[in-house]
Amino acid sequence: MREVRLNSILDNDFYKITMQNAVVKLFTNEIVKYEFINRGKHNFPEGFAEELRKSVNAMAELKLTKDEKKYLKITCPYLALPYLDFLEGFHYDPSEVKIEQDGADLKVSVEGLWYRTILWEVPLLALISELHYEMNHLERQTNEEVVEKTVEKARHLTELGVPFAEFGTRRRHSYKVHRLVMDALTQDKSSTFIGTSNIHLAMLYKVKPIGTHAHEWFMFHAAEFGFKMANSIALENWVNVYRGDLGVALSDTYTTDVFFQQFDKMFTKLFDGVRHDSGDPLEFADKTIAHYKENGINPLFKYIIFSDGLNLEKVEEITNYCKGKIGISFGIGTNLTNDVGLKPMNIVMKLISVKGINNEWIPTVKLSDEKGKYTGDPKMIELAKEFLRIKD
């Protein structure tokens, strides 16, 4: 069987690098735990854990190259030089990853210092996805079909006149397919394709790396400072680190309604826009436009990045609804990197707890805008809903 390995330490989502830079600066002693969640109830073949362990162990050999460091220094001047020196000396520690298999059930968890373990999530998911197809001998469409399909999607999006990016690292079919997709997306220089969330591929294809922060940034702040202060302190810390760069705020960790209560005039002016990642996108657009108007800001000077399970139909619907009302952009993931004639995996890896000052684990939770899809410890979910006055 072909061994599945990563090709670069930068084969990761850009927001992992931007968050790691902030964590190295602000939270060097915090210990956290992540857990793999098999949402799609996928069955894993015998020996899967052993193969995944081989792939994980091989990640210890990855190092930031001189060219990669130079690329980050030039392309991302907001990343601190001491951080780039740290990243140059960083290597993955496979002992931080625990992998178990019981029959067809796979369990994966990561535990350790946050500034180190933050990089594991995306490559682990990408490896699990690629190994799943490899070990189950599932045959995808041909390279030509993948490229043709992607070119057609890019053409359609360009005709809509909307900027779009590729956000599909974590649940891609394989690294090979990811490269084919990037080949196709960068063919037409008149395309509205603007970049990728994958730093390694952004460097190879000379496009913009895209990303700011993820839900875990806010989930950590809730465990550390309390639910009522989580959004405000998380945004404040982000502004203090990046001073106006990387200005897209993720809105739905504790519901968009709660977020906008705390996204005051200062934040509304400082951040360039917000990212939508759950719930009804049109309803979200209405709330966002109303929020900007209430704060005396023309919504056309701001924008929304839509990134929740997008396909061409959803993009077209959102575009037609938002046209002339607010700036928009799209981050398309699985529909680009795993549309190969096979069923994409539904898998995630979440920050599940933060170690407190007395060495007790404080559970983290996420209360997205998707009704009934709250994740985390049930008791902590109820506590968060009570503190934040969230009613089902």
C-alpha cells in the first residue's frame, strides 16, 4: 500500500500559523486537549490506526525550509520575526498524539502545550481522509475529470463576479487531488480566484494565503476568562497582536446574536469584515448589514466571507441576495478538494478542554448558529446558554 505522508510543515491551514503566532506571544504555558469527532460514523478498516501512526510519526521529520521561512517573512510581515525563528526550529512531537482503534471505530486525541499542539488538527484530518480512501481501495475520478470539473466551477464563479478562495485542506481526497485542483484554479489569469487557506500551496502557486482565526481561539478564551468575556477578550487580543492586519472576525462560536452584542463600534470599525460558518447565510447577511448600519458604517465598505458547506448553487443564491448590499467573498472547501465521485468524509477535530490553574480540565464548548449542533460537554453547554441568555 502507498504510504501517506505530508510534504511540508506548511501543508496546513493558514489560520493555524496566524493563531500559533498569537499563542506563542500570549499563552506560552497553556495546556490543551483536542479530540477527533467522526460525525459521519465512518467505518475504518483493520490496521488503520497503525498506518495513521506511521504517517504521524513521519511528521517529526518535517522542518521549515529556508525558502519557506523567506516566503513567510516577505509575504506575511505581520508574523513576528521571533515567531519565524521559533517555527524554523519547531518539529512535530508524535508523542502528543494518541491513536486507538476498536474494531471499525477510530479514536484520536492530542494533548500538550497549546503553542505546540495547535498545528496538529488540520494535517491529522487530511491524513485520516486520504488514508480512508487509500485503505478502502476506493477509486476516484480521473485526473482529467477532476481538473475539468474544477475549471468549470471556477468559470461559473468568475461569471458571477465573486472573489473566491480554496479552503479544502482538512477534508481533501488527497494531496494529489489538492494539487490538481490548484492547477485548475490557477490556469485562468482572469479568474476571480483569490487564494488558498493552505500555506504550502499558496507558496507553490504564488497566490495569497488566506485565514485569520478559528473557533478554538474563542473557545480557549471562554475556558480561560468566562463565556461573557470570551468574544471581547479574544478580539482584543487579536487586535493587540496584529494591529489591523488579518481583520476578519469569526462570528458564530457562541451564536452570531451574542457576537454582535459584543462586536462594538471599535471592533466594527477595526475589522474589515466577518466570516459566516453556520446557520442560514441570508439571515446572517441581514444581521450583519443591520449591525453595520446601526453603527453608522456603510456595509459596502465591509464584507462577509461565507465558508459554510458551499457549492455553486449556494454561492449563486447568496451572491444574488447580497449584491449591492455588502461586500462578499467565498471560501469553498470540500466541494473543491473532494468532489471526485466518492462520498466526502464528515470528520472534525475540536479543542475539547483547557487545563486550569489547579490542573483540572475545563471543558470547552461551541454554540454555533446551526440549531441543535452545539458541541462539547452537555453541562458546560447549559452553563454557557444560561450565562449568555441563549434560548433554543
